[in-house]
Amino acid sequence: MPEEKQVVRKKIAAAAEVAKFMAEYYLELDKAAKAGEPKIAWCTSVGPAEILRAMGFLVYFPETHSAMLGATRMATDLIPEANALGYSPDICSYLTADIGAFLRGVTPLAKAFNIDRIPKPDVLVFNTNQCRDVQDWFSWYGARFKAPVIGIHTHRGVQKVTESHVDSIAKQMQALIEPLEQVSGAQFDLNELKRVVELSRACSDIWKKILDTAAAAPAPLTFFDGTTLMGPAVVGRGTQKALDVYKILLAELEERIRNGEGAVEDERYRIYWEGMPVWGRLSAHSKLFAGLHANVLASTYCNSWIFSALDPEDPFTSMARAYTELFIVRSDEAKEKYIKDMLDFFKVDGIIYHDAKTCPNNSNCRYGMPQRLEKETGIPSLTIPGDLNDLRLLSDEQTKTNVEAFIEQLEENR
């Protein structure tokens, strides 16, 4: 196997534009929170943000804040604060880290943007298509801020998305309108929702094009790049600003492809990442794989904000379909077909499964999936134990040893 070495990672220039977008996003929220207008809605990351934007709310996504707690390595020390309230160490470390940060009065926004607190919500809107934890998370803040908490209860383990599934979710979305009108003081405008959904679909389409550039050999970006570039797709869908930033990013990646420029020097192995990132180890993992000439270039996680079913002419039905077709909602059979298609499209040599201790809904390695997929595709896999935010749950040395052995296995398979 190739000797591990220090590799100079090729920076993406447009990352500065993404960083600027994120700064402006948080500063706008902070200004509104201090002024008391526009009103602020909290939303889960794959919740009905389009409805909220169409009704004039600024939208805050606590999961993005919690990912920042993980990436800045603040989370591990804050989790015990929530555990002391009775939240188990085994539940979502996004939830426990975020509540812990609030209780201690700290935020990564302070260092990044000189913002000393998260924005107070006027309403909190969840969608349990991710997990039940988001409902508990929002309910805690709703009680703390004395703000209404409303949401959508989705289906789980969906094999084929049927009209019955879609209709039930669409009706729940429509039922949000009346309570949101009461909070906003504004009347719902269907044409405005259509406009926002059109922008959201455009953001989804260009984000897909960005991620799909990794099908080129060598790939112009990595999964680790994607986790830091996905901010506009998460917090900015439904806005023109997100589209403008992504046009710049896509142009740069397409230029890299034309020039045959890969994100990893001398790319030799192409890896698919299944599961959550280890936010506090993005840089370390990026260096580890790049040093072995391996590009972790695609993932299910970053693709979670591709909503190809969105249709501005039929906003409620298409939103219901898009948010029910989501990978995390689906049955193992549907997930395995999706992953097989991804392995083929990105010409993958191996798969890394991240078994995130506190995120069972995003850990797909616990019921035999790696073994079934390897038998069907012949593509080997490695499972890495860890967590999205709680760094006490992973071993850096063991991860390094296992990854090096895995790359050696890929070399031997050649």
C-alpha cells in the first residue's frame, strides 16, 4: 500500500463565498432577534422551511448550530449539562450538546461572528422524518422560551412512497398554516409559497450538480469539503442568495474537472462515506485519507438536501413527497438500492460506515447492511465506531489503524 504522507489539501476558493453567506445569515438572525422583527421560526434541517419563508419568517436551524459545536470541539464538554437534566448520554448528541451550550450560556457563534446568543424563537416547527429527538429538542426550547411548538409526524421504514404517504404528510403541512398565521400576523399567500418552492428546487438541483462533480476522475472535491460547503443548501434553500453562491462554487469545480485537477493528490482509491460526519475530526480524517491517496468523495449525508420532487406548481404535495422520499425515512431495501446506485455512479472502491453511537437513525451498519451490500456488489467496507459530536465515543488511534488496514486491503484487491 502507498506510504502515508502529509498531503497539501487543495482549498476551494469558493469556500470563502460560502463562509460569507453563513456569516450574513447568522448576523441577519441576530439583528432580527434584537429588534423583534422579522419574526423567527426554528426549523429542523429537513423540515418545511419553504412554508416558513413564504410566511415571512427568518428561519433558524438548531442542527447547524450543533454541528458547529461539534466542529469547534465544544460539544463533548457541554453534553453532561443536558445529561444532568435527565437526557440520556445515548440519545442524539446534537440535542444534548445544544441544550448544554444554552444552559452554560456559550455558543460557537461568538468566536465566528461575534454573536453572543442563539436567536429567540417565535415558533418552533419540527419534522420527525429525521428522528423523534427533534421533537423533544424543540419541546424543551418551546417551554423555555414560552413559544408554540408545532410539527409533522412522518412515516418510518417506507419501502415505496405511496400517494397515501404523501397525502397524509401534505395535510399535516397544510394544518401548519393557521397556527403560523396566528404567530406571524400575516395571511398565507399560495403564490409566495410557489415562488419559494421554485427557489428551493433550484437550490436542490445545483447542489446535486455540485456533489455529482465528484463522479469525475480525479474527483474535484471530497466529502469533507461537502460537509462545510453544504451550509447554503441547509439554511438557505428557498433564497436567491444560496443559488448565487452555489453558481460560483459549481463553476470552480467544473473548471477543476476540465483541468484534470483532483481534490486529493494522486487519487488512487475512491471511497463512499455512509452515515454522519465526525464533526470534531473533519480535518483529521481528511488528512488521514488524503495521506493514503484515498478520496472520500461521496456520501448519503450530503445528498440529504437534494429534493428533486419539489414542484412549485404543486407545493404542498411535492414538499410532502420530497420530505418522505428522504433516505433516512426509507426501508433498508430502499436504502440499499440507493447506495448501490451511488456506488456505481461514483465508481467507488470501498465504503466507510460510521456507526454513530448517539445517532441510530443515521447509522446503517447495525442490521447486516454492510455484509449484504458487499455480497451483492463485491465492494468491501469498513465500519468506524464513533459519534457526530461526542468525541469520548471514538478512538483516533484505532480509527487510523483500521483505515490504514482497509486501504491496504483495497490495494491487495487490485
